[in-house]
Amino acid sequence: MSKAERTKEFIIQKTAPIFNKKGYAGTSLSDMTEATGLTKGSIYGNFADKDEVALAAFTYNSSLMAAAVRTEMAKRSSYRDKLMVYVELYGNFAAQNSSLDGGCPILNTLTEADDTHPQLKARAVEALMSWRERLTALIGEGINAGEFRSGIDAEETAVTMIALLEGIILFVKATGKPTYRKYLVNSLTRLIKEL
């Protein structure tokens, strides 16, 4: 890795948590220079503009989330236990107990960029659809292995799970009431057990 590539990676790693927590509009250039210890010229010498940093930060944050899921799933043998990884990780996001500061980057980015930043929205929609595909495939594998009931609509179940998972974070962040976390975690756990 060249010095320029290392610097670029450093900028992404240092600014990604800020973008995830404060959003695109809320993250200022001074936030970026403070987090990195670099000058404006150094940041914009490696990235064309704030948009490019934000896109790279979203990709980085999404990859952290996906890596956390993969790592935990690798420790599980049953499909049911693999699905429970999502419940555990998202429950931790909502409890502010996670290594991904600010919660789910897909939810955060889609909420903010929906009408304001088409490129960022497109990147987040792509991540959401990829997640839906991976989860649909995992449920399908569980059906094929005989662990889940045949006749289950894998895609419908995946979309429902994602909505509930994101709902955990949304309700807890919006209200500050951990009771909502408990309600949604219980609902998801029941859904997975009934497969």
C-alpha cells in the first residue's frame, strides 16, 4: 500500500464514525480535520470533495457491520442460531453497546440521504438490497436443510426481519426507551423460533 493509499484509508477510518453518528449534513470539514489531525488540504488532496469522503465512509461502515455479522455467524452451526446473530448485534446497536458508533449505517444513511443526497442514497439502497439477498439466501438454505418449515417465503421473512431489526434502533434512538428494544427483540426471537 502506497503512502497516499494509507493516508486515504486513515482518513476513511477516522471520519467514518463521525459520518455514521452525525450524518452527511452534520459532519463538517472541521470535524474531519479534528478527527484526522490533517489539514483541509491534506483531506482534499486525497478526496475530491466531502461527497467522496462520505461515500467511502459509508462503504467502510457497512463493511464493518457485515464483518461483525460474518464473524459471529461463523461461530454458529444452525441456521436458526445464525439468524439470531442479527438480533443480538442489532440489539447491541440499540443499547449503544456496539463497536459501530451511531448504529446501523444503512438506516442512518437512508434516513438522511433519502431526498438530499442521491449518490449516498443509491449506495445505501444497494447495501440494503444486498443484505436482503444474503438474508433471503440464508433462510432458503435453512428451509432446504429441513431446519425451517417448507412453504416459508424466504424473501418476505428477510424483509420483515430487516424492518424489525432497523426498528429496534429507530425506536430506541427516537424515544430513549429500552422497553422498545425488548419488545422488538422478543418479536424477532419469536419469528425466528417459529420458522
